[in-house]
Amino acid sequence: MDTDYLTRDAYRVLIGRANEVSDILPAEIGSAARAFADEDTYLRLAHQFVSYFAESPEDYIDKWDLHGQVDPKKLGEQFAELAREILLVIQTPIEHRGPVPDYGG
């Protein structure tokens, strides 16, 4: 799948909200989209990914060499909130997540 085909709510949380956690995160989550055929599977993987870093923010800091740039406790809290928001989208039936934008293609 491509992030261009995400519903409004899925895009908002996976790309928009992810950017509020880290400017690296949307690209990281977005690049994984191509490995999945459908939005629900993609959302579940993103939830697992984000939940892992909510529990282990130091691993994210190490991965991207963000030492001294972010507070691990605050980053963990941001990841936890993002995981909760992704879960809410997963629990919302796809027909209620908003339209898929028409990019004219």
C-alpha cells in the first residue's frame, strides 16, 4: 500500500501525529507502508512499532543518535500517546475513518 491511500484518520495519526513525536518518525513509518496490502495490517504494525519505543525510548534515541537532544521520559510518553491514538483508529471501522484523499491520479 502507499500512504496516499490511507483514510483521513489513519494518515493523520501515522504521519501527522508521528511528526509531533519526531521529525524522523513519519518517514520511518511511511516507508513501511509498501510492505502491507491493507490499512488495518499497516496500522497494527505501526502500533507494535510505536508501543515498543513507548516502553524503550532509549532504543529510539540510540537508533537515531539523539542523545542530549530529547528527554527519554518525555519521548516515551509521546510514543505511548501515539500508540493510544493508533489503537483508537484501529478500533474505528474503516468506513468511519474518513475519506481517502483524491490526488487526481
